[in-house]
Amino acid sequence: YSSGLYIGGGVSLLIGGKIVEWWNEAYPVDAPLGLAGWQAAFIIVGLPGLVLACLVFTLREPLRGQSEGIVSPPVKDPFRGFFRELIAVIPPFTLIGAAQAGGRGIALNVLGGVVIGLICVGMALVTDNYVQWGAIGVGYYAIYSWATTLKRRDAPTFGLIWGTPAFLTTILGYGMVAFMSYAASFWAAPYAIRILEEAPATAGWWIGGPGAVAGFLGIIIGGRVADWLRQSNPAGRLITVAFGLVAAAPPLFVMFTTNDPTTFYVAAFLQSLFGSSALGGAAATTQDLVLPRMRGTATATFFLATTLVGLALGPYMAGQVSTMSGSLSTGGLSLLAAVPIGLILLFIAYRTVPEAERTVVARARAAGEEI
């Protein structure tokens, strides 16, 4: 599943640059619907997804928990649950979800929103970027609101996810890998075009194609190695996560210091290869820390960490530092600050995951789960 992210991203870069050049040459003025080349590329690359969505709609899920012997009955009214989660996430409907816990629920929700808002306002004043920190503030408030309602509605799930340090340090440790990888991927093409003076189509070809291959290989090989290490070590998968964090750092350094296009493309390939190797081990570890019925929520929480830590902060930090220093190279190198932070988080996860996994059922029962 995760390899599809890299294949899709790589292929889109591979053909996106060509689409932009073709569109701009074909329609230098009066383009259809007034679309610029980059806008047309988004639409053309995205259209096949609608066809695939129709195919995915025909898939049917197996019985959840069957292979583990902890079968969960199918949800009778999934859309009601969907809208309940939606209300807990989207402001200002979050207050409706909070109101179900009475005045105390509303007070906690508002207090959390105020604290998050003040932090984001402070960051906006420091960076002079209100749009970025406004968006981040809304995102983090949505997570806070959802987590507090989850604690009230489903205490066992909340306890195994938000109440488990092993789970949180695992997703945040991988979040540092995503922090570097998203930013390196985001700024690779601009660096090649602006600093190395490569043509957009050339940069897209040599970053996108090899990037798709590197991501696919990293995901698959990293996942296989993670499972092999897991056979003899309950926390073995986290070794591959730490590897993805550390091994991706030297290629990232080379990417944003070289002036040679060939060296840059090779380094970008290695950075994608090593960085992607961490994803499978991190995701699988989170699945081992919850019951089968909770795996969807665990996956959502995992991707929240990769999105609101890796995607929301990584590319932005590199761009912000680049603006402040006047150097895109310095902006890229600033991403290396994620390595020591990630290693500390993963060390804590490595020490706590075995016990957390061993006690999953007992802790779920203690929180009220009927197994």
C-alpha cells in the first residue's frame, strides 16, 4: 500500500514536467478554462484516480480479527459513526461533540483551542506567516478535539493509542523520518531548477522516475527486513525505522550541498531509498499495539503524525529557513535537526514497545473492553 505513495509521486513528477511544457507550448495564451500548465498537470495526472476509485468501490473486506482469533462484529451503521467522527474533527462542529460531555467537555475543548491558538499566534508573529500557522493551528485543534471525544466514547481505544507512550513515540519517531523525507522530496525539484539550472522536464524525469523506483524498493525491502528482525526481537521493526532516519541523512546533506546535477540525482535516489525503508516497520508496530477492531483508528493516528509533523512542518521549515538565510541549501540542511530528535523518540519506543505489546489485551480489558 505505502509503495503506491512513492510510485504515484514519482510517476507524477516523471510526466508532470512534460505535461507542463507541452501545455505551455500549445497554449501560450488563451488556454482552455484559463488553466496554467501546472494546473493542467494536476488535473491530467489525477483523472486516472477516478477510474481506479470505481474499481476499489467493488472490493469487499474480510471479517476483522479473524486471523487473530479476536473477531469483531461488523458495524451496523458505519455512516453514523463516520459523521460522529466528522463532528469531532471539523470546527466549529467540534463544540457539538464536546457538548455531549456537558459543560466540562465544552470547557476543556475551548481551553485546548485557546492554548493551541496562542502558541500558533506566537509562531506566526515570529515567522510573519499567519496563513501557515493558522492552518497548523486548525489541524492540531482538530486532533485535540477528536482525541478528547474518543476518550469519552471509546476508553479502550484511547488508552491503547493516546495513553500508550510506546505508540506515541513510535509515530512521532517516524514523524521525524517523514519530516526529512517530505521536505527533501518537496524541495528537490526547485533546488535542481533554481540552483543547478536544470530544465523542469529534466529535473522531473531524473527525480521522479528514480524516486518512484527508490521508494518502491525501500518500502518493500524495509518491510521484509523489519519482519525478519521482529521474529527474534519484539521491538525489532523499530531498528529499520531508526535506520531510515540515520541512513537518509548523508544523502540529504549531499543533495543540498552539491553543484553537480548527476551527484544530486544519485543522492536524491539514495535519500528516497533509505527514508522510505522506515515506513513499513513503523506502521506495523502501531498495528501490534492495538486490538484488531482499533486498527483503523491506529492507522488514522499514525498518518496524522506523518501529516501534521512531517508534511505540515518539514517542507515549511526548510522554506522558512531558506527565506531567512537567503539560501535554499541552508534550508535543506536544517532538516538534519530531525535526526537527534527522532533517535531519542525511537529509543524510548524501542525500550517500551515489547511490554506494551505483551499487555495489549490486559490493558484493553482494564479499560472496559469485552474480549
